[in-house]
Amino acid sequence: MVRNMNSASLETSSAAGNYPSDPIDDLPIAYVEVNAEGVITRSNRAARALHSADAHEIVGMHAWEFAPEGQAEQDRQAFLKTISSGVEPPVIRRSLYSNGEFRSYELHRTLMRDGQGRPVGVRAATFDVTEAEMAHEEAHQARIWLESVLDSMSEAIVITDALGFIRSVNPATEALFGWKAAELKGKVIEKAFPLLAYVAEGNAKLSFNMALETRSRGVATLIDRERKQLLVDLSTSPILDKDTGSTLGVVSVMQRVKDVCEFLPMPSPDQM
């Protein structure tokens, strides 16, 4: 690697930009400033730790010399294009080998401009997003697992949010009521599945507001897409946030008891 500043200028830059009282040195985020030629003129401790380098090993080097293997020329051309165009550069996400492991980073950059608005360099901050990516992947895998479990169940499952809007149904719900999932999502559950009657131990009543507060189980008479009455074993349970205890929605589990083969008049469009 070839330095672009002599020893004296490096000492001046280091003294001016990297002494302990420099505010950027205390930032937990890796930060560098790069001039219009692509030479790093300022860096903080986090940036040096990211690249396992001292100040004199960063300041004075071209920014693209710290690019992943095989990426340097592409980064050089992209940098010079950004400076010449004056267009704010996009966020870059990369995996880098740092401190003995590969981690994921986001590089956020903004142009430095002179009094006439012309680009004279770039400020760059690098954020470690490894944990966020891992959490996202874990959530994605958990969602796939949950959807697989729901899809395999023989009972009809309907999940609503705290306002009663249907967010998810499984294939058993489609088979039982004749509706497609896409037709049900976003509808208010009480309109999608009108409740004609409900019988439970102790003559307990059922409404969506009650389902938000407590578990319930009973035999309900609902209406399917063909306007037939369906007698189902219906269990409802509030979905609670495990950290705050707040109610996120309701899960309803239904299994047919028998069909009451009585056709009902079709509702008007505003009833659906």
C-alpha cells in the first residue's frame, strides 16, 4: 500500500485529528473523513479498531485500500463517480472480517461540500448490524416455523390484531368456511364470521372485546361463504406481549361439530 502523505504531514494530521480530546474519538461508531482524492484525513478509535490499525496506518491511505479483497478498484471508481456527480452516495452493507470473525456492517456516507456546494470529500460512519441481522433471521425462521405448524393443523386457526382485523388464517379455515385467505385478511372478524349463537358453560357470553381479556370455549353457530350455518367448537385466547403484558390480538381455534344445512339470505355488500 502506498501512502499519499509524508511523515511530517501524517504527524500533523494525527496530532490535529486523533488526539484524545477529539470528540469523534469517543464515538462508538467507526468514523472517517476522506478528501476528494479518496485519501483518509481523519479517523477515530472505533475505525482503527475495526481495521485493527493505528492512526498512522489509516490516515493518509486511500479509503478503498480497506475494501474487502477484490473490491478495491470497484470502490475507487464508485468514490470518484460520487465526487464528480455530487450525488449523495447510497448505504452499503458488507461482511468484514474483524477481530477474528465475520461481521455485518452498514456504511453510511454524506458528502462534504465547500461554500459553493461542490463536493470536497466524504464523511463515513460504519455501523455494526450483525446482531440486528441475526435477530431478523431468527424472527424470519420463527415465522416460517409458525406458519408451517399452523398450515399442518386440522383445526381452523384465525389470528386477529387488537382491533379485530384478521391478520392470518390457515388452510383449515379456508376449507371450513370456503373463503380464501386473501379474501379474509384485513376484514373485521365479526363481519367475516358472523356469530349467530354461542353456548358455553355457565351461559357465558362471547364478544371480541371479551376475547381480548380472557380465554373462552364454547359451541358457536357461524356462517360460511355459502351462507350455511356451521356449528363449531370455538376456543379463543388473547395474544399477550411477553415483555409488557399488553394484548396484541386474539387467536381463535375452531373445529366443526356438524353442519346445519340451512341456507341464509346473502348479505348486502356493506355487511361483508
